Amino acid sequence: MSSRCSVRPFVSFNAKHDAEILHKAMKGIGTDEDAILMLLTSRSNDQRQQIKAAYKKAYGKDLVSALKSELGGLFESLIVALMTPAVSYDASQLHKALKGAGTDDDVLIEILASRTGEEIKDIIKVYKKEFSSKLEKDICGDTSGHYQKLLVILLQGSREEGVDEEKIEKDAKDLYAAGEGKVGTDEEKIIKILGNRSVEHLREVFDAYKKLSGSDIEDSLEGETTGNLENLLLAVVKCVKSVPGFFAECLYKSMRRAGTDDNTLMRIMVSRSEVDMLDIRASFKKKYGASLYSTIQEDTTGDYQKALLYLCGGND
């Protein structure tokens, strides 16, 4: 549990007692949505799993199925997401992005660019267990070209360690030569460097790149690449610079459109609430001059809104 999370373990936690509260909230005519959302947003994911077990033991049925039968719409989706263990949630989001017609590339990009090597290895294991299929195979079946190659590199979850002083200057020059410095773009070289070097190393490389070329690496990549590859490269660069900054931008984009992209909004609020939500909030405020809290307030309604605001954890 990071100190930068908005959802923390409840101190005087009692799974059996919580299971009773939820049971009462769903019993009889009508559902007490407030009781459900206030309880579940103030428990950690690990505690929610214990409540699930206590509920089944006391009432002989599955808590998630019970919640689904009582709730609906976006609020139901959000509560179900909160009840899912973090790694399973990532795995199921990837599975949903890959199965069926078309691929939701934004989901692949967001998850694979932002998760740590350890997290990615866990996701691969859980994906195989829950969907009896290999994540890499499914991704390769749905993607192509350099975009596919970089996704596969990220799936290895094995960036190098530390900063290699010798290589900083050379990597910056190679990136420059591969993109801006020539006609056509050497994507192989770019993905090899961005996919394998450590985060600390790449930060130094980006500084050196700026000195060398006079422009930010993002600006160069935008000019040199297109489509999914461009989006993935930019996501990797942004996550290297600041993961909370990357998520602040994704959240802003999910809400500041004609319609709200609720899938993205929900996925980030759920998956970062126990990681770095306070940093995301600070970054959001600094970047956009408005608080994440008030932006969610303007863009959503009802119990769904209330639950999201609890996950946000406060107004800045």
C-alpha cells in the first residue's frame, strides 16, 4: 500500500460485520446504494476480498452476483470493478480489449505502458489462469508491425536496471538519428531503446535528447510516427517521465470530450486508488488548473458519481 493512495485499509476492519451491512443493504424492497458505496470505497481491495469470503460463508451465495442483481448501469460496473482483485482486473480489461471484433488499443497501451515489470508478470500469470490463453499470443493475434513488437517487448517486463552513463549520450544520438535526423524513421532502434532501458536511464536520455535536438522527445515522436505505434511510444515516454502525470492526462481526456469515456475514467479511478491517486490529483490540478474532484463532479451523476468522488478522496 503506497502512502500516495486515496483508499486505505479500514482500521477497525471486521469482514463479518461488513458482510452483514451489505446483506441488509440489499434485503427486501429497494437497495441502500449509499450504504454499499460508502462501505466498499472505504475498504482496501484486500479487505473487499475478505468481505466476499465472509458473505459467502454467512449467506451461501456470491457477493458479486448479489450486488449485480441489485445494481445497474455504470454504478454496477464500478462496484464490480472494486470487488475484483487488482491483477485480475487488469487481466480482464486486457481480455475484454482483445476479444470480439476490433481491438481496444487504448486499453492495451494504457496498461502495458504504465504497469511495472513485476505487475506485468503477474498479469500474464492470472490471464493464463482465468482465460486459458496466453496474453502474448492474443496480443500478437490482434496487432501487427512495430506496434506489436513494442507491446511484446513491454510484456517481457524486464527493463534494464540503473543508469548506464556510457550509453546516455549514445542513446540520445541514436534516437535522434532514428527519427528527426533522417528521411524515414528507424522504428526498430526507437522501440529497442524505449522498451528496454530503465526508467532512470531514459529520463537522462530524454534530457540529453532535448539538448541535442532542441525539442522534446514527444514532439519528435509525434512528427515521426503515426497511429497505434505513435500512441504507444508517447504513452511509454509519458510514463517514464511521470506515471501520475500520464494518468492525469488520460483522466482529463476521458472527461473533457463531447461524451465521457466512462470505461477509462472508471478503470483509472479503480486501479490507481490504492497506488498513486494523490499524485494524480496533484498533477491534474497543476496541469489543468481545476481539481480532479470538481471535474468528476461536473461530468458524472448519481451513485456512480458519489462512488468516484470517494475514490478520488478529496477536493484540491
